[in-house]
Amino acid sequence: MSLQQIINSSTNLQIMRPRMTAQQVTRSGRLISNTVDTARPWRFQVTYRPAKRYAEARGMLEDLDFLDRSYTEDIDIGATNPKLSYITGYQGDNPDAMITMTDSNEYAREITVSYTGADNGGLLLKKGDFIQPGKESGYPYVYTVTGDISAPSSSGTASIPIHRNFIPYNYPEVTTWLDQEVAVGTDCVFRVQMIARPNAQVQVDQFLGFESEFVLQEVIV
């Protein structure tokens, strides 16, 4: 849980999911852009707030040393530290609705779901909401919704547009993500690995600090 502690104690959290884009300015002054459709992995640049004295944080440092840039950890944004829930919190009108994934196409930015318990009407999901199909079965990838999805009745089906192509995950621990509940909002979990690990520092009054920012990136396999 060392990376989770870094997230929970952050003073600055930059969230990125860049496209692979090349740009060129021609002799006539025209800007030409070419974009490759990639998986657009989540990337987080995190500034740690000195919240613990060095002696209290030695266990966390051991965990960071083990992870280094070799191993992954699952993190949330807003569940273990509710003060961050404004970043990923659900914004639709039906927090008690159960959403189940019923179909996907890895070549499309869309999944199909069924839902029950949408008794409040209004929106099932709001543009910008975070979702994670099949989280309980081990599916690791998080998406954002790119359009408002209404709930005209308390139960039904809906097509959910997502920010990137659906990514299949064919590993033994995940037999299927179909007919599995879709996690929403702060319940979503990102599987990340450090790609930049700053050195630890002992600061004033023995507090632990780091010389620069952590950079964490979603692992896509």
C-alpha cells in the first residue's frame, strides 16, 4: 500500500492519458497532426506532502524499495482518502443502481450494460464518470464515460461510450468480465507501476520528503 499512501498524502496530483500524436509545421505554415490510436494509459505525477517523520515512514520506504520500477500496485483515488473523492466521485443521479456489463468490442469505444435500481430517473452515468467493468473478477482497466447516459426507467440496457477502445484482459485470474458488476466512481482501482521514483530526504523536524515527483503509469498487458 505504499503507492496508495503517496497518493493519499499528495499536495499535487497531475492526471494524464496522452494520445500518441506527431505534429509538423509545413513551409506554408500549416499545422499537420497525425494521431495513432493507442490504449492511452493513465499516468499520474504525484507530489508528496511531508506527513510523516522519517522514523514512522520506514515501513513505507521498504515497500517502495521493493516495488521500485519493477512491480505493480493497485491504487484508488478517493476511496481510502475521501478528501480526494471529488476527483473520481460518481456524478449521476442513481448511486444505488447496479450496472452489469453484458457485451464489449475491443475495436469500439463502447460497452453494453444492463442496469437495475435506477429509481431516481435522470442520469445513470454522467459524462466524465469513472467506470471499471469486472473489477471484482480482477479486470484492471478504468475508463471514463464520454457522454451522458439517461435512465428512462428503473431497469434496462444502455450503450456506454468510453474514452478509449475496450482492452481485453485474457489472464487466468480473469475468466470473464461479462455479466460482472461495473464499479463506478471512487470504487475504481488503477493498476500502476512507478516509472519515476524520487530519492527520499530527511527534512526539517525529521519529516520524510522526496526530492521530486513520483510518476506512476497504468500497466497494460
